[in-house]
Amino acid sequence: MHRVTVLCVVLILSVLTIAVAQKIEVTGSQHSEIQYRLEQDIEPFPGLKELYVSFVVPSGFQSQTYSQQISDLNFELLPPPGEQKSETDARGNQIRTYTWTNPSGAIKAAVTFRAANRVQLGALQDDGTPFPMRNLSPEVNIFLQPTAQVQSDHPAIQDKAKELTASARTAYQACQNILYWVVEHMQYVLIPEQYDAMYSFAYGKGNCQNYSHLAAALMRASGIPARIVNGITLDRPYTLQADDGQYQFEMARGRHSWIEVYFPGSGWLPFDPQQSEFFVSNRYVRIEIGVDNEESVNDGLVRWRQTSGSARQNPKLEEVIETSFVRDDVSLSGRSVAGVDKIVLGPPLASVAAPPLAAAEEEKKQEPEPEPRPEPEPKAEEPEPKTTEPAAAEIDYSKLIYSEPFVYGNLDFPEGVDFAFPRQASSGQTQDSYQLQRSFLVETAEYVTSQIQFAQCFVLKEPIRLEKIGLAMHNFGGSGYLWLELSEDENGKPGPTAVSTRKIPLQYILTREGYQWVDFPFEGIVLSPGRYWFFLNFSGGPIVNWFYSYGKPVGPADGTRARALGASDWPTILSFEFNYRVSGKAVKK
């Protein structure tokens, strides 16, 4: 292995000032036809008296930016259920429930349909709804009410909402202010301790439910109706060419929660508080709405009753979502504008004339002020003699003593979790009745030993002696070798390889359940403060996934990149951040 003591101190310190995190104004279209199938395979247990499976019938939806049309809906139920019923709940969701009595064998319940999803983005006209809103209809007002998960009546939420919307003249502006704060405040984690808005507000972390509940709470506290949407995201990436580079956006395939916000002049518009305003991409399949995620639970809900007094048991459930794109036309471009410290996508927002009161205030502000009386000019002061500062001595980082343990990176991921069976059971409303809680746990991971190569950036604020870099990985099999290559940053991208680890045979990487840390050792090289990149390389035919987090929990917005295997440039900026762990020793403070 090559040995490097200090990697180009001057260059690295200079690129630390590069700022690329910002809002991207998106124009263009997406038009896809998606074949969708959700299948639940359930194995009953002795003593199970009745089994209930519910699905929500997906409906069409139309907004200024996103639309969905459903066709070819079909349900497959084997063996046939003894009873079935259809009902429409208070939010307009059509729910179908199927019942099996004393089931003895495996049950398959599946729903299939085709979704035609379209996104059309141009300059979105602010509809001019004055802020705060007034005179809303009763069917909309329900989405202003607080719930146990959306605590819009909590004083802390109300104070923050007032602070964020103090300068807003229209409801559109108020929503933007709230969304930007949520995006910057929150960090994505798959398994938070709680999912409600106050937990999200206090701790600044959570999954899609936390983002949705917090955004909805701030909207409702501001008098803006917001409802929770549950659906499915698809794992097909899409790219857009912006003025500062090519971006690729990707979600995991699985259940997801976002919001829709009501404007009297525009109707309901979708927002994903993790990354987009006034639209969601057509990789979102919309299924169910509610006041919060505890109400919108019916799609894929599994409940059962068991023999009174019998030992508590759970049926074994495996849920599989399969999708294929019959058509996928994407033509998107973007323009980066100043805004937030994390990537947010949204259409350009056309300005609107201010409401009458605001316009009058603005006119008053623009009235000419009386000219001030001339003041006598102050007497010019004698200039102080210039002094020349001595040049700062360049630090020789190799001479420092590194003794303090150092660990840094995107460390939070669900280590060892089996994504095939993620649900947990909870008690139902009556004795001896239970249900399997729906899971938003999704496997966010990339297949990283294919024809695409991935690089991850990390930023050091202090010098360290690097000992190892760990990746959150799962070995699916194959054969070959893996190793890491480390490089300096060159203009926001990985430079030439400076040092490589030794090659690790794939059979040395355990194939345990879920994702685990896999460490690649370095031989104690010293790194000065600055930006660095590492990327995974391989030989042979290993089949390995690398786990990632939505957004950028710790790194810069342009800090994850991709290129074709064997290419020299890294042109594509990815919207997520891989889970990694940089370990070594730092200087004792």
C-alpha cells in the first residue's frame, strides 16, 4: 500500500469554501406508466380464529403539478375469503376488508393495478391567497385540527410557526418558509424512538412520518390546512441537468409518507418535507390520506383474533412490492438558486401582486422621506502606518502527537435488521385481537459492485491519523476482492487516488442478517483538515450492497457522486449519503 503523510494542505483548505447546497428550481416533465403489485403472504398459527386483511383502493388525483390515474385494478385472494366488505371512511378512502375464519393454511392477498403518473413543472403562479387564511370550508377545516401525532396546539410549535411565517404575505410564502426550516432542522433516521411532531421538533431527527407530522403541525399552527398522504415510492432513479452539475434522485421501494397542503385558489398541492415543495415526483404512488399516520393505516393492514386465553402469537407475514415501468419519459432541468443548506426541489414560483393591505404597507414604505439636514464633514484622521503581518508558519501535521480516539461519519443505520419481516404486533381494540403495525422501514441501499462506481466525501475539521474506514454493507455472495481508494478533493470532485487499502477477499466479509460495518484498514496515514473522498473498488464478481441515508446527514450537498466504471470524471451528484465511519486518532486538546 502507498504511504501518504499529508495530502496537499493548501489545496484542501482552499476548496472548503465551495458552497453548493441550495434549492434547485426544476422545470420539465415526467410521464410514466407503472405496473404495480403488492403481495402479502401470511402463515396462520393454531388458535387463530379470524384473520382480516385490508387494502385501500388507490384513486385518481389531479393537481397543478402532479397527477395520478389508476386502471386495471385487481385483487387476488387465495384461498377465497369467507367474507368481504367495502366501505368509505371519513377522509374518502375506499377500504376493502377480507376475512378468513379458522384459517389452516397459507394465505395470499395481493392487489395489482396500473398507475399513469405525470409531473408537469413550469413557473408556478402563487395564487395570492392572503396569509393568514380565512373562511375555509368545514371539510378542509378538519385538517387544521391537532392530533396526538400532529401537536399543532403545542406552544412551542405555535411560537415557531409564528416566527417562520412573520414575513409571509401569501400562504405560498408561508409554506415555503416552513418547509425550508423543516428540511434544514431534520436529519433522516430509519428507526426513531417516536414519530410525532413534538419529538421531531425537539430532537431534529426521524423518518418520513416525523417529517410529515412536523411539517403538518407547523402548517396547521399557521392556519394552513395540511393532510398526511401514505403511498409507495419506487426505486427507479431519475436525473436532471442543473446549471452546476447533473443530479440523480432516488428513493427506496417501500411505504412512504408525505403531505398535501390546501390553497383556496389552487386546491391541494403535494409536498415531501424531506426534499420537495409544491410537487412530488412521479415515482410516488398515492394511496391513502388522513389527519396523521395513526389514522391512515388501512392499506395492507393485517388484524386477527385468536382463541380466548391462548398464548399470544403472531402470524408470519412477508410483504413484497413489485413494480415495472411500462413507460418512463423524463425531461427535467434545473437552476440552482440560493436558499437552504440542503437540496430542495421545486418549480420556479412566479411572484404575485401583494394583497391590498400588504400593498398599502409597501406603498407607505416607498414614500420619500424628508431629506436630512447636512452634517458638518468630520475632520480627516491621519492614516495609521501600515504594518506587515508575519506569514503564518505552515503546520507539519506529521509531527503532532495523535492519541485521542476519533470516530466520524454518517453512523446511524439499522444494523442487523431483516428487511423481509419488519413489522411488529400491537393490541387491537378488543380482547384477544391484535394487528401488525405497518412499517415504513425501507432498505435504502445501492448495489455497488456493478457498472456504476460510487464515491463518498468526508470533511475533517481537525487533523487525524487515519486507521480505517468502515462501510455499512451486506454481502449477497459472488466472489472476488474489495478495497477502498482515498483521494484529495479537486474542485468539488474526487481527485486522483492517493492511497489504497489492501484487497479484502469477499469470503472474509460475513453474510449475516442485515447490514453490518465492514472495515477497510489504512496504515496510519495523517490527514490534514479539509475535504477527502473515498470510493469502493472491486475485482471478480462480488454482489454487495452499501446502505445509505436520505439527504445529507453530515456531509456537503455535493458529497456523494457516481461515474461509469472506468471513467475518469465524477459527473453525477447523488441526493443521498452513504453510511460510513472514519476511525483513527486525533490530537489531544
